[in-house]
Amino acid sequence: MKWFFALAFPALLSGCATQADLVSMTSATIGCPKKETQIKDQDMGWAAYTWTATCRGQTFYCTNSDIAGFGCSRELKPE
């Protein structure tokens, strides 16, 4: 699986990744099926690519950069 991320993330940063690639990478990280993962609010900044993913009523904020790497964090809702 690591080889997939090693090959896919440079393409993501260069803008070559498709929506399907982004859904695949994100769903694997957040633990949601691809068919239930929706991507929105994509932004290609100078140093990072960011997007929001939703699945099963949860929101995840994802980022990929050369410095920090790739990751998604779940939105924390007040108790």
C-alpha cells in the first residue's frame, strides 16, 4: 500500500490526480468505503493541497504537502 501513496501523492501535488484517485487515497485513510466518501473544497496552495471529505455524517479535513506529508483529521464536534 505504501507504494501506492508514494506514486499517487506526487501526481496529486502536480495536479495530475483525478477525483477518483483522491477519493481512493482519502477513503483508505479515513476508513470509509469509496462509494460513501465525498470530496469538496479542494484548494491547491503554494505549499500544500487541501480538501474536505465527508462520510457517514463525519467531516474530515485533509492535506498533502512535501513538508508535512499526507493526513486527514476528523472535525471535532462540541459535546
